[in-house]
Amino acid sequence: MNGRKLQDVAREVAEELPASTMGHPFGPEYEVFKVSGKVFMLLTEVPGEPVVVLKADPEDSEALRQQHSDITPGYHMNKRHWITLAPGQTVDPGLVRELVTESYRLVVAGLPRADQPVDPERFGIAEEDG
């Protein structure tokens, strides 16, 4: 998958998530997606190549990096809790959709219950089972 397609798929998923907002708090070169004020995805270029930066469970993050050469530690983020998806052969649109949704769920789970727009334990699960 090329870089523009990678970012387009990620952006499309993020825009459909409840209470998701996008802004440019770090400058025009970063599209930053938040839920209730907390970052769950960044779109940027490293160096000149479009990438997607997402939150990930540390154990999942390690496994993903071992299985996919196009997934590396988070660019300019905590390397244990964030991953970077780069264009290439090992990341497909389905995986991008799954990882964006999981990043969102992880961030929502860390919010106070009153600020959670969805139940992070159940959000997206019915879609996968259906």
C-alpha cells in the first residue's frame, strides 16, 4: 500500500469514530486526531514519506513489529506505547482499520468514565463478530 492510501484509510476510519476531532497543534505537517482531548493518531511524513502513528498495547506493539517490517516504534513518541505504520507490502487496509480502532479504544479506556464517548470494552467488537 502506498503512503497516501495508508493515510487515507487511517483518516477515513478516524473521522468515523465517535467524538473524534482533528487539528494541527504541532504545526501544519501533523494531522492530530484526538478523542476527548487525548491523541490517538498522528499523520505526518518521515522523511518525506507519509506515515501513521498510533497508540498500541506494548505486547501487541512488539508482536506487530516482529510480524510486519512496515511497522516500527512510534516516531517521536513513547516507543513502548506507540507504533508507526509506513507504506509497504506488509500493511493492508484491513490491518490499518483494525489498528486505528484499537488505538482509539486504548485512549478511550484511559479516560474518566464521564469523558468516554463509547464503552472501550465493547466498541467495535460487534462489527468484528457480525
